[in-house]
Amino acid sequence: MSKQPVRRLRTPHIHNLRDLGGYIGDNNRIVKWNCLYRGGSLHNAEREDWSMLKEAGVMTVMDLRSEAETRQFSYRVPEGIAYVHSPMQRAQIDFNRIEESAAEAFAKSLKDGYCAMVREDGDLLANALHQLTERLNRGAVLFHCSAGKDRTGILAAAVLWLCGVEDEDIAADYQVSYTYNKKGINLLVGGQYEKLMPMIRSDAENMENLLEYFREINLSEYLEERGFPEDEQKELVRLLLR
């Protein structure tokens, strides 16, 4: 029996957790509900959260964070859910060492920073898409980083782009992260909330700039050159659109 479509999953300890279903893609086909989820860090997840994820059909968790982050904010998945570590960038992040000025600079750099991440670590994006496609054949997948906004946002944008979702919907999906993170970010950084506040902004222009870059580089060809071939791209779209 199919589950009732819900955009945001209201779990107690996982912030910015939502279903990527419902968007219109190529040939007016719809991205399937209850198939692909995006979210923030799971390191505070408790039994109730994991039970809700299982009820949502999640079979695999894809962790897009760096090695340093997985050590600093570690977690273990329960039996019945597979774990895949697929970092989206080579840079290491330590939240304890981020100063307010650095957080503000980070926020200002996002407009070009997303493009730089795809340009410099495109092979990691291609690998994440490969892992995602492979795992979707086994059931629903949840992918996440720390805030569920930057690396998660780039992967979500690439997936929706390949499915033919329009720019406005991709940007809107990205933009809402700020709303959901304002409350949930304390689960990640605790007393550092005010200092790191600039880092959780998700202005639409950041994503709009990235989508324009996708066009410039011809994302599909770019990914194929970096290890995510055309046949796998078509398989991903087949798995996600109905």
C-alpha cells in the first residue's frame, strides 16, 4: 500500500527532513513520493526517529559528510537500514573551529562556491549519483550532510535537474532549508547557533547560479566524463519518475 505523500517528515531529532517527491519532470511525469528523501545530520537520531524513517520506507542512508564530520558527529544505523558514506567534497569541516567571521564569509561565498564544488569535486558528485542509483534499486534512500542544505542541496539539484524538473522548483526546494534549519540547527551546533547562523542561509540566487552553471557545462555530459554514464543517468530517471 502506498503511503500518504508528506513533504516534510516531522521527526523529533532530525532537522530539515523532507521528501523530494511531487515535482513535475520530463514529459509531465512526476517524481515519485516515498522514494527519495533529503535531510540534515542524523547524529542525534533516537529510536523514535529511526522508526519513523523505517515507516517512510528508508532502506539506505547516504552520508555526504567529510571523514572529519563523521567522526565529530557519528551515529549508527539500526538493523534493516544500510549505510553508505559518499563524501561530496574533499575539504574537511570542523564546526568547533569556525569563527563568526568565517561563517559570514562562507555564506557570501555560496553563490560561486557551489559551482566550485561541482568543478573541483565533480567526480565525487558523479560517485554519489552512482551510489544513489544503485541503492534506489533496493528501496527508498535518504541522503544527508550536516545542515541538509549545501552538499545535500547540490545532490538534490543534480537529481531533479536530470529528471527535468524546472529551475523554479529546484530553487524553491533549496530555499526552504533556511526556514526548517532555523529551529533545527541547534541540534547540530548547540550554543554556537548565533555564530553559525549565516551558514544556514539558503538564498534562491545561490541555487539559480548553480543551475545556470549546470547548463554551461552540460551537466549530463560532465557527469558522464566523471564516472556516471548515460545509461545510469537514464536508470536514475526511470527509478524516480512515474
